[in-house]
Amino acid sequence: FEKPANLNLLELRVTEVAAEGLLEELNQEHIAKGLFHLVVVPGMRIEAANEATSDARKIAEELRNCSKVLLRVRRAEAGARNVQRVPRVRTDMTPTAGNGESRSVSPTGGPSRSITARH
């Protein structure tokens, strides 16, 4: 992720997905299953990491210090469509089929999803 230049940001921008990391492993599983809409790529936004949400500094700190993480990510263009920031409604769901993913619902209809990864 990119260190936030503006400390008032609500989210972090994904700048790179490491070729040898857990996120890339999850991406490859999704690609193999044809679930391309679940692949996380550079440019996407990290809205939350575990309980850290709506504060780029807190999200970055959580990512640096956690041993297990639940991420909520979205496509960048989903946020650009919204002129006014609308709070997201998060539903806690148990991951299905062991794929480590739970879904979130946005009142704006924008895509948002949560991914669990352990390192």
C-alpha cells in the first residue's frame, strides 16, 4: 500500500500486489475459478483492515502490526462515482466454501468485499 500523503484520507491505495505474497496466492485461486471480479489489483482502495476503518493512518498501522487481517477493498472507480461520501454498511458473514472471503454491502451499490488473510 501507499503511505498516505494526506492524513485525512479515509482509505489506502493498493500500489502493488507482491508476487510471492498471500494476496497474490488468493488472487491466483480466484483467477483459476474464473472469479476475476474478486482479484485485487493496484489502484484498488483498502477501506478497512480488521477494526481499523475510515482512517488511512490507522489502517496502515494495523497492516504493519497485525498477524491476521480482514481487509475490505473496493475498486477505485466505485468511489469516484460517488460525489458525496456515503457510509458503507458492513455485514459480517462467515466465509463460504473455505475461500476466506466475506462480502460487504454498500448503500450506494458500489462494490466492496472483505478478504481474510493470515501471515
